[in-house]
Amino acid sequence: MKISFTPRWILLICLLLARLAGTAQDSASIYTAQLLQPSADSVRTHAIGRLAALRIPATFPLLMAINDKKLYLLDQKAVTIDSKPSGEGTYRLYTLYPENTLMKNSSGQPLLFPLSALQAVDIPRGDRLQLAGIASLLNLYSNDAQKRILAYTQLKNTGDSSAQQLLQDALARETNTDASRTGKDVLYAAKLHGATNAANAKAYIDSITDNWSDNAPVLLRSYAKSGFFNQEVATYAAEKAASLEKRYDGLQRIQNFFSGLSLGSILILIALGLSIVYGLAGIINMAHGEFMMIGAYTTYCTQLFFTNVLGIPQTDFFFIAALPISFVVAGALGLLLERLVIRHLYAKPLESLLATWGVSLILIQTARLLFGDLTAVKTPLLLTGGWQVSPHLTLPYNRLFIIALTLVMVLLTYAMLYRSRLGLQIRAVTQNRQMSACLGIETRRIAAVTFFIGSGLAGLAGCAITLVGNVVPDMGQTYIVDSFLVVVTGGVGKLAGTILSGLGIGFFTKVLEAFFQAVYGKVFILVFIMLFMQYKPKGLFPDKGRIAED
Amino acid sequence: MKTKNNPLYYILFIAIFAILLPAGYMSGLISVNTISVWGRYFCFAIAALGIDLIWGYTGILSMCQAFFFCLGSYGIAMHLLLKKTMATGAVLPDFMAWNKIETLPLFWQPFQSFGWTLLLCLLVPALIAFAAGFVLFRSRIKGVYMAIITQALTLAMWLLFLRNETNLGGTNGLTDFKTLLGYDLSSSSVKLGLYMISFTMLCAAYFGCYRITHSKFGKVLQAIRDSESRISYAAYKVVDYKLAIFVVAALLAAVGGMLYLPQTGIITPGRMDVKASVEMVMWVALGGRGNLKGAVIGALLVNFLYSVCTSLFPDSWLFILGFLFVITVLYFDKGFMGLANSIKQRFSTGSFKTSQTPL
């Protein structure tokens, strides 16, 4: 029999298909109704079994709600709740079959309900077990992006074309970029392996390349090795993989550069105070790192105060308050130290080095007795996460904040040193102590103020460091030698030198870490500094002219 | 300041440590552990003499003496470990087998012979000191710069020694030795022997340093300390002098380390961290720098205090040490010896006068 595909035939087929689809939809709504108000337990069991077998995406959220025991009734309509509460014990609601949407009020805000307003629908375990077989598919429609990603990866190795179709449907409504990337990767990989000609395969290789998931280079490489069609396609895949890897390396380099920048800014923040104090008073303050530790603990105490005494759990406020508080507390303790110990040691750098080392031992032990060995400060909500420049390059907000803070502090210090009367006096005392005293500058007072500022800057650095690390009593020691290296390389008391060498040392540390291991990077830097000092024994920016020594 | 040629102190010192202590042990009054502990202190004192030479007499604050000390210790430790490994029939020390290393690393090879070990223990620190000193002194790095750079050097080396890849035992260091040249290290007589050797070496080092400081060479060193530019205007090659004394100090530290190891039975990178290296300098500062007796007494005193305090009040040792640092620097610039001298002067002249020697 000869069938001619006239328009009439096509119309007929279309009608038939529509009818079939309609039947499926109808039966799904019947089963859903049976499930919610079963006339008998066996009816409900049958309804769930049928729904699981039909695999209609629109019913998936409903089935998942059953599977997760989160099916509720609100005004006789089936709803489900978010995985986490969105307020004080209230949840956002999602309607279930036939429409799967977030419930909103008239002004477009999500509606919040307490659990008590909802009527829980209890489905026995035996019925729920019927869904075990399609559990991974159900997750495709989860409200939780992580679960969806998991579901996509679970579909990776299924050659099943109906699963592919489901995947495609799910991807069409995917909103999360990460999940979408993973899902597309799985889909394209499956299609690539099922491709029937070279042109198609190449098109899918291109899609995978454009999608660029973490897995893409590995995927393309293994495809290139298997050599499905001919050498040409294989080479093409290998080329694409190589180009992806190259781009990834490039981004990695930017990431390294960024970490170097952030390490450098921490070093600058610490070294700034160190450098000013040494330049002005000839004091090597080995306890400088401990003022950083004090700043960090002040931040920790501020957090405790805010959460426990004031009852403000939000992390943003305490951190904003902690910035000035840590500056003042560390500065005040620095002033105390200056009054008690340091003022006897002006212009005796080596002696001050030993005495302040003693002070640092005392401070560390005090902190250990007071706080124990390990405490951590919560990162403010504002600074969690990062700026996603591209899928493979994320710049964390906390590090960006540290860089910005350093920038601000450097500018403030610059303004203080070069644009204010105090700064003028500080620079005068730094240049020539006796002469400044003769001209009526109270050198002792200036020194004390400088010490306050220097210690305060260290405290601020400590506050910033709580964003990236733990608070431990001997945290200052990790940075002190490095920051002294910054001072030495930059030239004592030189703002520009401190900034340049701080950035340089931070940057080189991270770059060398990428090539060698962290430790060897450090050794290299040291060797480099020693060689550098052959040419610039007085740092990057030495004083002009010759100053007689002794 | 110097109680010149007053033999009473020396006789007292020798009487206590060479006769009284061993005699106490023989008669059973003093345990062998006490003997061994003092033997260790002598090793520290030897290193302290080196620090006094370089810092007290020449004015160069070197913070890497702890590193040289450890180099000596590690050298001997490698030898002992290889001997022990051979005795048990294994090819490699345990920790290397754990790190999945098949053959003995090349730099471990020479340590199989005791002669080579002794030579290398001295040669390696000397060479490193020479190289570092050459670079640093040539570019006229001094004072605080010198202190910071040598400190950074120690820090970098400490980090290196912490790694497993350097094949030096990592954080755990080298330990569990059995014999030295066939003598059982755990036996009491060997411990007493090591104590006596350390004591003899301390005396020898002291008199060596005494000769150095009272020679013309020593006078130049002190001149460098007091005014480096003036002595260089007088056509002395400051760099050569500094380099020589830096190497001597490194050697003394290494000798101390070599003797230290068989008496403690363990060496870890912890001996050369930032804290340890500053502490070594502090022995000399507390005892009295620019004074050889001060260095010896400072090393013995601080370590003795340490063992007493950590057993009596473990939490407050750091407080005590910290306060000692601060108070010494603020009020007793010449350390313990300076204090003793000024008290003596006060009794002899009736007026309190601090000593006038420039420092």
C-alpha cells in the first residue's frame, strides 16, 4: 500500500498525536487527584505507580515532594515548601501540578507561610518506594541548584534517549548558570557520542567548547583518543581541548596575580606602620605582629559583644564597627607600650628589637591564656562569595575588600604624612631629630603619636586578616619577618618603597608558588632580596646625597 | 670591666662542673639525667660564645646562629641514623621508607663515614656562612638590616627543613639513635663521657675566643663594632674581618650542635625557628655581651631557668622570659655580668657607677 503524505494525512497524524498527549495529561491530572484524595489506599498506590511510569516532567515536582515528604495541602491544593525556612519558621511555597510556580502575593513578593498553616499529606513508605527508580530524574526539577547539578551528572553515562529528552526539557527551564553548564555538558557529550556524521560531531565539539565546563577538556581529550569518525574530528577535538586548557591557564595566571595583590596589600598594611615607626624613632618593633593579633582578637570580641550582649546576629554590623575599634584598641595598647618600654630605646634599633621581642612573647602568652588556641571570626554576609568575572575566574569579595581597605589606608597615610601639619612634623623628626627639637617640635609627643598610628594600622590589618584566616595567638609571627623584609627592601620610612616592595614581595610569592612549591618560592624570594641589596643596600628609594654614619 | 686574669672564677667554674658534678653522680647524689642536661647547656654555651664574638665584639646581630647549630646537629644525626639503620639490616632510614624513597639520596651518602661526617658538619656551616656573609657584608648590610635578613634566612631554611622532600625527616626531625662509634648512647658512662667532652670543648672554645678577643684581630673587631667607618678609613678591610668572624661564629655554633645531638637524641626544625634564634641571642644579652664569661653564664642560666620554670609553672615561662628580655634591655644593658660588676664597683668605691666601656 502506498501512503502519500498529503496535507490531510499530516493533519490526521497531528490530531492523533495531540490526542495521545492530551490523554497523558488527562490521566496525569486524574492520577494526581486520586493521589491527593484517594478513595482507597490501593488507588493511591496505583496512581503513584502510574505517575512514576509515565515520567511526565510536569508531575516531577509533585513526585519529588512526595519523595522528600514535603507534600502539603493549602486550600485543597497541593503545594510544597522550600528546603530551608526563609524567615522565622516560615517557608516559601511552590504550587504543584499542573502549574509549578513560586507562590507570590499581588505585589510580586513571595508568600511566606508557617508550617502550621499547611495540612501535611502523609504518603506511606511503601508508596514512596515506587519512586526510587526515578529519583535521580526527579532531582532534575529540584528547587535546589546543587541537587540539580547532581542529577545532571548522574545522567552522564546513560545512553537512554528518553533520559536525554528529559535532560533537554529540564535544561530549557534551568536558571542557575552553574547547573546549566553542567547539564549542557552532559547533554552535548551524549549527543557527541551519538553523532552520526563528522559535521555533527564537530558542531557538538564546538558547543562543548563554548559551554566550557570544568570537565570539558577531559571530555574532549578522551573523545579525541577514541577517534570515532576519522582523524580529522579527533584532531579537532584535541585542538579545542588544548585551546581550552590554554585559556584556563591564562585565567589561572590572573587568579594568581590577584592572590599576589591581596597578599601584597596585607603586607603593605602591616609594613606601613612598621616602616613609619622605624623611620621616625629607629625602633624595630618585633611586637608589631602582635598588635595585628590584638586587632584580630578585638574583632573577635566585637563579634561576641554584638551577638551575645546586643543580640544582633547580623555579621555586617559588627565588622563595620570592628574596623575603627580594632584600630583604636591596638593603637592605645601601642601607646601604652611606647610609654612603658619603647621611649627608653629611641635610636637603639638592636636593643629595641630584643625588648619588643620580649613584649611579643608576653602578649602571645596573654592571648593564649585569655582566648585559648583557636578562634575564628565569622565572615560578614556582605563579603561572602565573590565577583564572578568569568565562569572560571572568581575574585572573592573578602580579598577585594582587603585590597580596597589597603588602598584607602595608604591614601589616608599619604594625606597624613604629606598634607597635614602632623605629617610635616613626623617627616621633620624622621629626617633630623635634634634639629626638629631645636625648632620647637615636641619630638617625644610626635613619636608617641606615630607609634599610636603605626600600631593602629597593624590592628586594622589584623581586623582585615580575620576575613581570610583563623585568629590564633601567634598569628603575628607568620607575617612579621615578611613585613620586615618589605620594610628593608622598600627603604625605611619610605611610603612609596613600602608599597612597591610589599606588592612586589606578595606578587612574587604567589607567582613563584605557582611554579614551585610555597616553601621554595620563599627561599627564592630571600635569595632575590639578598642579591637585590647588593645593588640597593638602602632599599628601593634611598635618601639622596651622602649622610655620614657614626 | 673585665676581671683580668683573676683565676678564682675559672677555678670555681672548673671545680663545680668538672669535679663536683661528676663526683656527685659517682656518689649517687645526682642522676645521670642532670649530668646530661648540663652537658646540653654546655653545647648552648659554645654556640653562645660564637654569638658573643659576632654580636658582642663585632656588633653584627646575626640571627642565623640557630641554623648553624642545627646544621651541626643534623649532620651528626644523619650519621647516627645511618649507622642504626645498617645495624638493623635495613637499607634506608624508616622515615624515608615511609616517604616511598627507594635509594639513599646523594647528600646522605658521605655521612656513612664518621670522618666525612665530622668534616661536613664543620665545612657546610662554614661555607654557608662564608657565602651569605660575603654577599651581605660586601653590600655593607649592617645593623638592623643584617638582623632581619639573617632572620629571614633562618626562616626560609626552617621552612625547607620542615618539608618532607628535603629528606631530612620533616617536622618530626631525626631521632631514635642507638650508638655513636659503637658506644651505646643510652648507657650512663657514655652520657658522662659526652658531658666531659662537651665541658672540655666549652673550655677550649672559651680559651680560643679569649685568645681571639685579646689578639690584634680581636681589637679590630671591637673597633668595627664601635665605629665601622673610622676603621675602614684607617685602611682595614672591614669585610674580611667580618667574614672571618662570621665563619668562626658559625663553626662554634655547629660544634655546639654536633655535641648537642648525641645528648638529646633528637633534632627537629623547631630548634631553628624564629623563636629559637632570637632566644639564642637573648642568652648573650642576658649574660652580658662583649664579655665571654657573660655569654657562657647567660646560656647556662637561661636554660637552667627554663627547665626549672617549665616544670614548676609551665604557663608562665613565656611571661618570665619576656619580662627578662624587657628588663635586661631596659635596665641592665650589660646583662648579668654588667650587673655583677657594677655591684662590685659599688662595694669597692662606695658609689654606684655604671661601667664606662663604650658599646
